[in-house]
Amino acid sequence: MKEVGMTTAIFPGTFDPATNGHLDLIQRSARIFDKVVVAIFDNPSKQQMFSLEERRGLLQQITEELGNTEIVSFQRQLLVTLAKTHQAAVIVRGVRSVADFEYEAQMTSMNRYMDDAIETVYLTPRVEYSFVASSLVKEVASLGADVSALVPPVVFEALHKKLQSSNG
Ligand SMILES: Nc1ncnc2c1ncn2[C@@H]1O[C@H](COP(=O)(O)OP(=O)(O)OP(=O)(O)O)[C@@H](O)[C@H]1O
Ligand SMILES: [Mg+2]
């Protein structure tokens, strides 16, 4: 029998900004695993709407009440290496569509090639969040759409502040 112990999962993403889809996955993961490390990918070559610190702050606020999550960030590092650093045996990824799955399956195989001991688990969100992506939320919100049902209230507020300041 397998030794009983703590299982930590790592959930990587850009979270620019976090949506209800992300939160839904974090909540599900927090119920399944003992600890969930939410890892923000800090990609300096990609233009983000929210800075790393802003993304971290928003994630911190929306996950606070769960009690078994930790927010970290990473830059130019293999996910499997980061997972090991945090003693995470599982990578959590969200699958919204077949298109997501095709990409994720390839990533899973590459990660497995690098480290066979780390397992990737795919979770699906509630149907009402199955079309939600940060990029699409930003795009429609910038054109005036009401995205209040798609992002947590603190994110909604932050998004509006950003859009107001960028509209001059
Ligand atoms: N609505 C959602 N339902 C389920 N999983 C999601 C959802 N949105 C994002 N995810 C998952 O969260 C992880 C991080 O994704 P990512 O940071 O790329 O978010 P995103 O919403 O897809 O943003 P972008 O539009 O910038 O790609 C991925 O595994 C992704 O599949
Ligand atoms: Mg994405």
C-alpha cells in the first residue's frame, strides 16, 4: 500500500487577470489535494494588463478563505522543476474544450518525458465558465461588455480601474 502523506498540486497560469474559471479550478483542486500552489507565470516578453504584483494580490484575495493555497511566481523555469521545488506531485490544468485538451495533452507528454514522477490532472469548470478566458474577458470588457458574472468582484473592480485609466 502507498504510504499516506500530503499531496500538493501546482496550478500554473498567467492569471492576467484571474477569472471565475481559474477560481473554480482552484476551489476544486483545494478540495481534492492537501495543498494547492498557484504559480503565476511571469513572462517579461509578453505584454500583460496586470503586473505580477497586481495578479498576485488579486489571487491572494480570492483564495484567502480556502486556507490551503499558496501563491508563487516563476520566470524562465521548467514547470517540472518548479513543481519539485514545491514538493508538488501533481500538475493541475483546466480543460475547457477539445482545443485545450489537444494542447494540454502535448504539454503533459513533454512534462512526463522530463519527469515521469509528476502526474498531470485535468479538471473541467462549471459549464457557465467553460467559455471564460482572461484574454477574451479583457477584450470584451474593454469594448464595454458587462463581465461581472465571469470574474470575482475584486477582479471586476480592478479591471474597471485599469480600463478607465487606459481610456484616459
Ligand atoms: N474558464 C476556465 N475553465 C477551466 N480552466 C480554465 C479556465 N480559464 C483558464 N483555465 C485554465 O487555467 C490555466 C491557466 O490558464 P491561463 O492563465 O492561460 O488562463 P486563460 O484564461 O486561458 O488566459 P489567456 O486567455 O490569457 O490564455 C490553464 O490550465 C487553463 O486551461
Ligand atoms: Mg490560456
